Amino acid sequence: MVISSGAPVLDTAPTTPQPTSQAQPAAPSPTRAPRAFPVWNTLLGLLVLAGLVYSGYRIWKRKQLTLPDALKKLGIDVAQEAAAPQPAQPVQKPAVQVPEGHCPFCGQPVDPVTGACACSVAPAAAGVVAPTATTVATGVPRLVGARGAYGGHIFEISGAEATIGREVGNTIHLGTDNTVSRRHARILKQGDGWVIRDEGSSNGTWVNGVRVTEQPLRPGDEIQIGATFFRWEV
């Protein structure tokens, strides 16, 4: 374009309007789905727990520890300690069963009127002198029944030992006394004296009122076997 006036003319090219740049919002990134808890983590936890339990069991078996002590060894705090175990109570042998109407000592029937039985000591009749407990030196070792089931019986010992019991074949056979064991006791010579030895009887062997396992005998000692009280004489 030509202008005839004398003013200077600026030759400018028409400018094209530029679009205004505006900040475009960023496209939202896709949300990742939460990853599922791996199965192997669960298995690993179970293996660790099983290892702790097994280790505690091995410690307990090796040292006989209580469960709280074993857990403390593994570093696990125990809030409350277990009560200490109570010592085992000794097992008592059952008492000998005696039928009704029988004496619990000699096992013989009881008189329904007087209540007497085989081990009852009858009072001495008039004019009859009751035997005393005075020891008689005879030179022969023997058991003299002072009172009880075999009161009045005398059992001499001819050899170096004698067995006492309810079973047939014993040197001193007390077969009618149910409180006597089959193999109750044994009397044997030791040196210049004699001893009595209990053979594991149920009701025990008693010398002068004391239950014994083995006891030297002296003349005049009172020996209880079952329901009979014997006097030892030599």
C-alpha cells in the first residue's frame, strides 16, 4: 500500500492473533488397585510361629521347664505365671475287705450276742490261772500265741529259718487269718541271735507296737502278725 504523504511509513506485516495460552489441567493418572496381601507372607508367619512353639517344646523337654519358663527363654513375656504343680500323693493300698458280721482283725464271724470272735480274749474262769507273759527259757526258739486269732498256739522253729504266712507251705501256717498275707514274714538266725523280716505284707509286721522291715529279736518281744500277738521265746 502506498501513501503519498510525507510522513514516514512503517512497513509492518499484519500480525496474526495468537491464541492465549492457558494452563491445561493435567490428566488424572489411573488409580492403582491395592495389591493383595501375598500368600507367602501368611505362610512365613505361620512357619515362624510354629518354630517358636517347637523351640519352646524342645527346651521344656530338655530342662523340664514349665510353659511360662519356656516362653520366657524365648523372650516372650508372660503376664501371669502358672501355678506350681502339686507333688504326687502316695497311693495307698486298699483296705482288706471284711464281710459284714466278721471281725476286721481276724476275719472270723462275730458272735451276734456277745460280739466275741476268734481274737477275743476270754476272761479266765474261776480257779483257773491265766498264763502270764513271763518268758520261759526253753532253749528252743518259738512263737507263743499270747492273744488273738492264734492265741494259745505254740510254733517251734527247728531250722535256721521259718516262713510265716497264710499260704500252705509256710513253716508257720496261719491259714485261718485273712489279715495275714500269703508270704507275710520270715524269722531267721543271724550269728548268735534271731531276726524277723517282713516279706512285703499288706498289714505289716510289728514288734513291740512298732512296724518293722527287719528287726533283731530278744526274748519276751511281742510280735504281731495279722490278728495274733505272739511272744518270742528262746
